[in-house]
Amino acid sequence: MRHSLAASKTYCVMLLRTGPKWNQPGMDKLIWEHGRRNFQLRAEGVLSIVCPVVDGGDLKGIGIFNTGLEEASRVMDEDPGVQAGIFVYEVHLCRGLPGDALAK
């Protein structure tokens, strides 16, 4: 455990929630663009994990950025859904342990 903790890496976890304009007309197109952009960020290695939350609550997604807080905030500030007020987000530093991965 000590070895794994010493080898941990800092990431940034992002929590995406509904924004004040969640039900605005045309939001489906913005959400599509938000998702397309997430795929691009994943391919670039910036957004390591994308987890849409589908239980119908206020929390809409969780992402793990391979960046610090400032860069993750900059990326999210440029998100079309955030800019339109459909989403709001918060970012927090977290650590990942060597070998952590989503189950296949």
C-alpha cells in the first residue's frame, strides 16, 4: 500500500451538473457538441475518463482530467454546454493509484 500511495499520480476530477438553462430549446445540439468534444479530449489524452451519469438526477457526468485544476477549469470553461448555461461544473484534485482502470 505504501508503494502504491508513493507512486500515485495527481489528476483532476470534474463533476458536471445541470445548469440554470438545462431545459432551453435546442439544448440537444449543444449536448451533442459537448459529447463530441469529450471524445476529442479523450483522444488527445486530456480527459482520461468520461462517465455520463444516467440516473436522471442533477449530476450529469464525471470526468477525470490528466491535468491540474487550472487547465481542467480552462477546458471546461470552453465547453459549449457550460458556455450556454446548460451545465455547471466543479473540479477537485484527486490521486490515482498505479494500475487503476475501469473494468472491461
